[in-house]
Amino acid sequence: MSEFELFFGLGLDHILDIDGYDHILFVIALCAIYEAREWKRILILVTAFTIGHSITLAMATMKLVTLDASLIEFLIPVTIFITALVNIVNRDHELTPKQVKQNYGLALGFGLIHGMGFSNYLKSLLGQDESIVNQLFAFNVGLEVGQIIIVVVFIVVGVILRTFFFVDRRDWVTIVSSAVMGVAITLMIDTKFW
């Protein structure tokens, strides 16, 4: 197995690991407000998250930035909660171009927080390698592919429910976002750092 395949697999596993369901919840929260026909917006959105995630993952892995792990573990469900809350606030209408850009900004900014969450584990895997660029690239490509898999599954389930069970857009956004908010609150309580 090549180094690229190894770190690609780690990135893919990181996002698809059911034990790390916080990332899955976040991706679902990002996508909940969009229709299947808006797949380009969704792809840009999850890529913005990956970019943010990649920046702090690289910075933390190279020891350019360090934050208390317990604070990061608390902030991750906060980002999930805020994303789901924004969905509920915006559920009644089509997103304006300004709101779409704000969503991209939130995804990028919250990706910065999520990237810090996995950096300690990745640092231990990388050891003392001189150059970690290839490993980080492979990891982040795996992460992006994993997010796309989550998005596709979520969108297909949404299309099925909305088409065959006549769930309207507003109800779909409310149900999904409320469920995500509930789990995020539980995670915030479980990971409080004070």
C-alpha cells in the first residue's frame, strides 16, 4: 500500500467513522437546507469545509498553532448546533446569493475548528517526517471523498422521502435540523470543558 493510499484511507475513515459521527452530523447539517438540484452549491459548501479543515489540520500538525483539545471537542458540537439553527431560521424561503456566501463562510470557518479536532491523532501517525505535505494532501482528499459519499446518501434519502412520502422542504429542513441540534446539545453537555 502506498503512502497516498494509507493517508487517503485515513481521511476517508475519519469522516465515515460512525464513532466520529460529529463530522457526519455537521455535513448533514450543511446540506439539509439545499435541494438535490443545488448539488453544485452543496459541493462548494463541503469543499469550503474541507479547505478550512485542511488549513488548521496542517497548521496544528506542523505545530504552528495549538489549542486546548477539550475546548476544541466542545466547539465542534457548537458549530453543528449553529449550522442546524441557521437552517431552521432560513427554512421558509430560497436562499439569497448573500445567504449562500454566508453559508460558505460558515463552512470554511467551522472547518477551521473541526480540523483542530483530529490533529493530535494525525501528528502521532506522521511522527517526525520532514515533509508532511503529501500525507496531508492524501488525507484531505480522502476526507473530501468521504464527505461527498455522505452528501450523496443524504440527498438520495431526502429525495426518496420528499418524493414518495410527500415530505415538503420546510418540514424536511425542520426535522433534520432539529434532530441534529438535539444531538449537538447532548454532545455539548458531554464535552463541556469547564
